[in-house]
Amino acid sequence: MTTRRVSSAFLFVFPFIALALVSARDLRVPGLYETIGGAWFIAIAIAAWILGARAIVSGNAAEQRLALTGILLILPWALIALLWVGLGAPFQANASENHMRYLVLLTSVVVVACAFIVLKEDLYDAGERFYSTIGFAASIPAGAAYLVCISMSLAAAIAELEGRDAASVGGSDDLYSALEFVACIATYVATAAFATSLGEVQWLGRIGARAYAVMSAALVVLLMLRGVSFPELSGDTAPWYARPAFIAGIPAVPWLMPCLLGVVMLRRAGDVHLPGRTL
């Protein structure tokens, strides 16, 4: 049980450490950042396996789905921990790094959308259909908006990598801002609804469920105060980590709380997978 507690604690803090590693541009040294990212990813995989991911290969169908949900929810930030060490902001990265950045984001869009679908099914089976339906409904426009705006960014990155005019390929900045704003808001709403649903079926403590809802609401307020337009970030502006409203709208940040919900799902999968325990 001690190893599972340590694994759970590690998985709860790893995305925040990954966020710090992403911003440390000085770590982007060939050989160094790959080593850090690889070691970090292996540690995440081991912790997830110990906590409950192993149920995906040795559990019954219900346990496997719980484990799958947890794996899918933490996977985007696991990929960030693996590949984004020292990446920094887009203006700090080179064309190849930004191309990889948007490939990871586009992959994560699909992964998170799949995770929310499976999570909805888990909660339906547990008997909670109100908040889980709200969460699923909000996840649909979130995924669609993310898919389009990240695809725009990826197209621009490919054009830049090939030496073409990125502005003529990526599309309107105003359209990107509007889509990204909708994607973030809808993801925060989905997260709050799913957390409340988890509280209703007692897979998450009531205090924890309320904390997710309050944090989601606070981030929505920050985004609304920021406005629809995505703010400028360059060497001449204040750093991103000093701008809370900017942080709330960073494309990967809305997936941070779902990542933590993924830890809850892995822990649940591991709990019911223990001898003598059932759903």
C-alpha cells in the first residue's frame, strides 16, 4: 500500500513539475533534455502501473475501462513531460520544436476527447447520469474547437518548417483566438461537471469535487477577464508565468485538472483490482 500512496502522490504533482521543466529553456541541450524527459516518462509509467494501470491487462472489463480512462487522462501531460523539457514559449523554440509541439497538442486533443467518452461510460455504469451528461456535452465543442485551432497552428508550423509563408497557411489569428477561447472554457466546464459526477458516486471526496469545480470556475473567470483575443507573448512582454489570465488560456493547461482526475481513476482501478474488492 505504501508504494501505491507514493505513486499516487507522485502522479498528482508530476504535471506541475512538467510545467516547470517546459519553461526552463536552458535545459534544451541535446542529450540533456532527452535524458530528463525519458527518465521522467518512465517514472510516470511505473507510478501509473503501480497505482492501477495494470488492471488494463489483468482485470475484468469494468476494471480495464477504469484503468483506460486514467491512462488516457494522464497521457497528454505524460507526453509533455517526455518531449517538452526546455521547450519554452513558441517564440523561444525553433521551427522543428514548434512542429513537434503542435503534433503533441493535436494528439492530446484526440486522447482527451476519447478519455471523456470513456469516463462518461464509467459514470453511467456507476449510476450517475446528470453531471456526467453535462460533462460529456461540454467536451464535444471543446474537442471540436481544439481540433480546428491546433490544426491551424500545426499547418503554420509545417509551412514555417518548409520555408513557406506561415501566415498564409495558418489562418486568421482572430479565428484561432475565438476557437481556443471556446475550447478552454468548454474543457473547464467539462472538468467541473465530471468532478462533480465523481463526487456523486463517491469516487472522489465531496471536498475534492468542490475544489475542482471552484478551480474550474476561477479559471473561466480569468479567461473571461482576459477576453477572447489570445494575448501577445514575446521577449518584450511580461513572462507567461507572471500572467494568471494568460496561463488559464495556454492550450495544454485545461488538461491539467483532467490529468489529476486520471490519477483518481487509476487509483479506483487499483482499489477494485485488489483481492476481495469489487465494483
